[in-house]
Amino acid sequence: MALKVKAPSLISAMLLLVVLMASLHLTAVNASIFTIKNNCPYTIYPATSTGQGSPASSTGFELVSQASSTVNVPAPWSGRVWARFVCSTNNGRLTCRSGDCGSGQESCNGAGGTPPVTLVEFTIAANGGQDFYDVSLVDGFNLPVTVIPQGGSGCQSTECPVDINAQCPGDQSVKNDDGGTIGCKSACLAFNEPQYCCTGDYDSPATCKPSSYSEFFKNLCPQAYSYAYDDESSTFTCSGGANYLITFCP
């Protein structure tokens, strides 16, 4: 006797559709959208790296001047956003003089940017919880950036809008082939001393204090992290499931 499978198959298909729709809805709720805009007068290659959680929808891409693109970030998630520039392609391999991740591709595939590099750091909470974010110059500086929350509650923008490269001291500057400065090292990166890196005997907020080098960054970008324990004036929060506009060369 032939089995009657049409009705059960239809029910199974409907149940599967319901499950898929519920899954898509949960994904949409537990996600944040980063809109990354390039206001620089040249092409950049923004990138993301994931510390915790599933990877973002893109780990790197090309962005021409005045263009913008979106990256979907799952929640919960923690990670970094930065931009590479002074890039070229040779025999199909992409290399960047500033912020390169070593992948040879537009996608960084989980690798971080080579310092000095301006970092935008996020911890995105699930279910509209509290996000944490900052602009960090702990690894030095390569491009100005602003971060503006869109939606959410109790949110505040943060930024490092100044071209620090133009004022970078000679012993901290990274030069391009034409002699122009394309990065400014932090004191830790430039001199590798415990008092600047907050390591060894200086591995606590009580012992690692601002230096003349970190104050150089802080005076130019008061909202950005200037050294490892610069938390009080540099970490920002936002609740309610916000999205974020990240603009390089604002």
C-alpha cells in the first residue's frame, strides 16, 4: 500500500518555514549595523577583527572616497574596526603601508592591523543590552575617526578627529616612501618601556600613569584612549540595540 506523504510533507515544510523565520527574526534583533564611511580624499580598506562572538559579516573591503558600506555585527560580540590606507595590489596580493593585516586580501580573515593604527573597539550586548565602545590610540594613530550611535538610549558619540600624523614627533612617526607621515607610534610601541606599556611593575592603574607622550595624544583627542588605563574619560556606553556610524577622516 502506498504511503500518503503529501499532508505530512506540507506540515513539515510549514514548520521549517516558521523555524527559519523565527531564526531570522532573532538574528535581526541580536545584531548591530556598522555603517562605515570614507571621508578621506583617497581609497581606504576598512577591516574588522573579532575578539568574542561570531565574526562580522565582513572582515575587510575596499572603500573609495566619499563611499560608505555596512557591516552586520552579531550580538553578543566584541572586536575592533580600523582602516588601512596607502595600499597597492601586486600580482593579485594587496599590501598596505598603514594598518596592514598581512592577509594579502581585502578580507583580513580574523587578523588584526599592524600598529600604529587607530582602533575603534566595541563590545556589543545581546537583546538591546548595554554596549561599550571607544576610540583607542594605545597602539598609536593612523587615521582620524568619529563614532556616532544611531538609535539606542543614553548614547554619546566619541572621536579622534585630528590628523595626529601632521604633528607626530620624529621618533614616533612612520613614513611613506615620499617622506609623508602615515602613522604615529604610541610611546609603548616606539620605546617598549614598562612605564609606557603598563607592564611589569606598572601593570595597574595605581602605578601606570599618564606620560608626556600619552598626554600628546590626549591633548589632541581628549575622548580617545591615550594609554592602557585611560578608562575614565574614554569608554562610552549605549543601551537599546543601537547601530553605529563610523567615519574615517571626518
